[in-house]
Amino acid sequence: MPYHEQNGTRVWQRRTRSESLTRWFGWLLSVAVFVYCWQQISAATTWFFVTDAPRIAGDIWDRATPPKWEYFAQLGRPIWDTLNIATLGTIIALFLAVPTAFMAARNTTPSTVFVRPIALLIIVSTRSINSLIWALLLIAIIGPGVFAGVVAIAIRSIGFCAKLLYEAIEEINEVQVEAITATGASRWQVMVYGIVPQILPAFAGIAVFRWDINIRESTVLGLVGAGGIGLQLSASLNVLAWPQVSLILIVILFAVVISEWVSAKVRGAII
Amino acid sequence: MRSAISPELNALIGQKWQRPPLVKRAWLRWMLMIGFAAYLIASFMTIDVNWTRVYEGLDRGAAFILAFTSPDFTSRAGDIWDGMVESIVMTVAASVVGIAISIPIGLGAARNIAPMPVYLICRGIVAVSRALQEIIVAILLVAIFGFGPLAGFLTLSFATIGFLSKLLAEDIESMDRVQAEAIKASGARWMQWINYGVQPQVMPRLIGLSMYRIDINFRESAILGLVGAGGIGATLNTAFDRYEYDTAAAILIIIIGIVMALEYLSGIIRARVQ
């Protein structure tokens, strides 16, 4: 137990001297890194704009209130498009994520040496790139519009769904699989009767969870031209129509809250 | 022993076994299926895909995929380096500030240690921060503070607060009360109580979550440049606009590499603290 002497008595302390010293140097290094980063940011900032910020914020607030409620009539189609991007994107992603997950899970993969690394690479690369970047790329390839948004959301979601799903597959109860195998079932029958019933609740939960996230993401895809309500947001921002911007932000906020509520309800019903 | 079997099971004897469906009530199952099919048809009808445009674009898609086999790190090396450094600087600064602010807010948002008014205020902050997406916050902050990494730094800090405070508060709420009580019984002041009774219990998870958030912050910092908030996003956007797929591929490979390295690092750190 670490202690130090004080007037001849031993007093307890939390760490030994060398531990404290290492920690102290760790903190010193972290603070130095942080200060360096902050100086970089500070050097790239026009501080006049920052001191002026409260006035600008007040100005924008004045322009944005009250929201232009009658503009809502034009938002029906974009909201429908946004919903479609999120839902169809999620469905396509699930179709692609299921085989990927089965190939990535240690207990179901056909080959740990060849197939599993490829599946893991698919998961990592689709997960680490944001849907906006995928949208940017797809717009360059297949042109702007809702379809590019659907594909962007689908690609981005594969990694997320497949990762959660393959973790669920790896955690299944092997006893049930063995029982089905013992009846003389083929590989596919083992899959359908032994593995799928065990991961079905997890699968439904993942699908709804990802749908919720995709609603959020699809609201902003329009900023780069991939359809949905973001197109209207970007158009309104470009012409500085702040009352329209505030209305769109309110709509997006509502969409996010509703989708979160739906997903929480459905997941509560499943689990 | 026939009588001990429940009547439902008795009725099933002699019938062919069927897999139980996911949704038990038949009418609800059919309603969901029909509703879903109707929705799918409606959505397919309203998406107008320009198939000729898609077909023409396939060449460019192939060109992009081929670009991954020969990424061009050199011809725009200066821009890529500047953008990456800016992204990393924003990530580090925003993570430090965000984590530092989210600890007191997380303490305030835990029902078992915070009084009601503080709890409501902190939960309100968390809800606002979680409801607004990074990119929208970034647009507003760029409009207010001007272009540059400061807007990105503030955006990421703000987003970190919502994420980390919520999860930290949930962790504190599910902690072991007994240990905290024992510290309190020894006559500890409030700060000592937090420091010796609460903090050791939530520290491993806090470190794990912080690592995860640094990872997310880096990924997000890659897109903030699209709206002028600094980072690699601006370079990436330019590369796409100029159809320089080999440069874009190089940037994407660097992003994937850094994310993988961060994930590996956070795995090691989480294994050590737990």
C-alpha cells in the first residue's frame, strides 16, 4: 500500500511516487498537445468575427423569427422523399448486411482465412465514411437526386448493421444449433431453424435503430444534392431566406423526435 | 399424465409443427405486411430514377473503384496534409473541451446525485445537443463565427457534450450505491464523495466512451469542411468536383486508415482499464 511519512506516522496515499510522476508527465504532455491544437485553431480564426458573433447571432435570430409557416405547403414532397431515402436505404442495407454478417461471424463464416477478412474490410470501410461523403461520391457517379441518397444511405448502413448483427451471431447459444444438427439437418436447415430464430429479435432491433439514425442522416443529404428536405434547406440558405430555414429546422427536429419515439416503441415491443 | 398438459398443448398434438411467427397476433401481422407492401409500392412509384444517367455514370463508378488501386497521394500532398492536420487538431481540441464540459453536465444529469432543478437543466442541455445534427449546427456556427476551424471545433464540442453526458449520466445512475454510501459514512465532503465513491466506478466506462467519441469526432470532422467549418472535407469536396478520383481515393484511404488505427488503439486502452 503506498504511503508517505509525516511526523513519523504513515499516511495513506492513493498512488506511489513513481505512479504520480508518470501521471503528472502524462497530463503535462496532454495539456501541451491541447495548447498546440488550440493555437492552430486560433491562428486560423478571424477574431473580429468572433467578438462580433453575439450581434450576428441576434441578427440571424431576428431574421429567422417568426418561421414562414405557409412555406410548409411546399415541404410535403421533400419530407416524403426523406422518408423514402431512409426507409429504402435501410432495407437495401439490411439485404446486403445479412450475408456480410454471416461471412464475418466466426461461427458461421465459410473460411476464416479468405472470406472473413474481406467481410471485415467491407464493414470497416463502409462504416468509417460518412453518408454525406458517400452521397458526394454517388452524385458524381450517378447524378443528383433521391436515388443517390438511397444508395448513399444503403452503403453507409451496411457496416453498422453487419457489425451489430455479426456480434449477435457470435453470441448465439451453440446448444440449439447442435440440437438441430443432431436431427440430421442440412447446413441451410441449421441456419433457418437453429441460428435465425436466435438472432431475429436482435435483427429487428438493429433494423429499427438504424432506420432512426438514417432518418436523421437523410434530412441533411440534400445539402450536397442527394434529395430530401436538405435540398430545400440548402436552397433557402443560399438565398438567405432565414424564415424558411427556421421552419425547415423545426420540421427536421420534429422528424428526428418522432423517429426516435417510433424506434424506442418498436424496440421496447420486441425486446 | 395426459391431464397435466395444458389444453393449448393438447390441441396441438397430432398436428404438423410450424415455426412460431415473429408477431403473434395474426391480424396485426397481416396489417403490417400489407401496409409495408403498400408503402414500398408508393415509394417506388415516386422515386424517379434516370436510368440512362445511371448507366452513363457506371463508367465513372468503375473509374473511381479503379482509382483505389492507384491512389494519388503526391500531386495534392500539400492540400491533403493541411486538411488532415486541421481535422486532427479540431478533433483533439474539441474532444478535450467536450469531455471536460460533459463531466459536470453528466454528474448533473444523473438523478441519484443531482437535485431536481440541476437535473432538469442538464437533461435539457443533453436533449438539445442530441437533437441537432452536427452538420446543421456547423452551418449555423459558420454563419455566426465565419469560416474556419473554430466553427468546426465548437460544433464537435457541442455534439460531444450531448453524447458523453447522456451515457455518463446513465452509468452513474446504475452504479453501486453501497460503495458511495461507505465513502459518505466516513465523513467525506461532496467533492471527496464524488472523487472516491463515484469516480472509480464510472472511470473505465468514461475512458472507453471518450475513446469512442474521439473516433466519432474524427469521422465527423471529415465532413464539416463541406459547409466551410474546416478540416479535410473541403479538400475532398474539391477533389470530387474536379473529378480527381485518385486524390479522393487517397483521402478516403487515409480516413479509413486513421479510423482503423483509432479503433485498434481504443480497443487496447479499453482492455487495459477494464
